[in-house]
Amino acid sequence: MLKDKTLLITGAASGLGKSWAEKFSEEGAKVFAMDINQKGLDALEGDSIESYQGDVSVASEVKSFVEKAHKSTGTLDIMFNNAGMGFGHRVDSFPDGEFEHHISVHLFGTIYGMRYALPLMQNQGYGRIINTISRNAEVDQQGTSAYSAAKAAIWSASRVAAKENNDKDILINMIIPGPTNTGIWGKDMPHLQSPEDTFPTAKLLATLEEGGPSGKVFWNEMIYSMFNEGNEILKR
């Protein structure tokens, strides 16, 4: 189902994005990887993975990335808006501009990805968009105000975008990876799952058939209900 599909991933130089890029490439997809980290991209690039250095908080750079991929293959089938960064500061101790930058990378990067991918998907009558969020959106862990606010906003925007495209074979969903050993922690966390453990859910969302769920959150290959008091919230 993935052979020769054009698949875009932001935040692909490390962690989840890197793992997904490698795995989807092995599945036969033509992968386009974007990240601000050129060194990480250089290590990733191969026969079926092309890289693009860029900052997702800059609209023109996301637009260029999407257009480059589409021009290369003539299609844009699947897009993972995954770029992000680690936790920040307490609300009253953010350095000037840092809260705003955090929001820009997570939320605006996702919005730009959808903004430029959706018209192409609408023209071809097909598309799958998957946005990375977190359970931090619904908990009050100290020091995560920017991260949590961005993830909650992505949840809202993704649901609206899904409804706006519910008359087409364009499915827009979200993935909660769960606690994963990635660079977001700033140190090695070997007791957490590996990025590869999240691939089955990523693949599920990338290969949903027409009429499948849209505007939903998935975690461990199942739909997860956000902001529901009945959920068991597992703290990171």
C-alpha cells in the first residue's frame, strides 16, 4: 500500500521522524525529509529518501519543501507534521520570544504543512495527513506550558481541518507516540520505548482506506479520546 507513495515528514533528522522515514522507505515509499539539522539529514539520505534543510516555523520554507516533493513525483500522498522541540520554562520565566518560538515550531509548523499540502491533495482527490501531538495537551505538568498549549491547539486545528475535508478522500488524524526515548528529553532515557515502537501506529494512519476515521487521535494503534475525564492519564 505504500510502494511509490510520496510521503513527507518534518522533524525527520532524529527521533520519531528519523525512524519513520527509514521504515517508510523500507516499505517502498518515496520519502521527503525536512529538518533544521543538516547533519542529521545527511545521515538519513538514501536512494528513496530525499532531504530538505528548513525551519518549519517559516512558512516559505515549508511551502518550498512541499512544492519540491510534489514537483519531484507529481503527487503528495501522505504528510507527517512531526517537527517539535523539548519542554520549556515556567510561565513566568520564559526568555523573551522563546514561548512564541516554541509555539511557532509546533503549531505553526503543523498549520503550514497542512496549508500547503491540502490544495495538492484536494486536486488529486486523495491524501493522508498525520500530526504529532501529546497527552501533555490535557495535563498540567510544570514547565510545559508552551508545549502543552501547542499540542492542544494542534488537536483543535486538526479536527477542524478534517471536517473541512470530509467530503473528500483526505483523512487528517493525530498520533500520540507516548513516552519515547528521543532527544526531546535532553538525555538518554533507555527505560522508555524506542522510536521504532511507534511505527505500527504511524503506518496504520498512513494507510487508512477511504472512509476511514478522520479528526481522531491514535495511540498504540487505537483511537484515544482527548480531554475525557474517563481517560487514564499516565504521567510522563
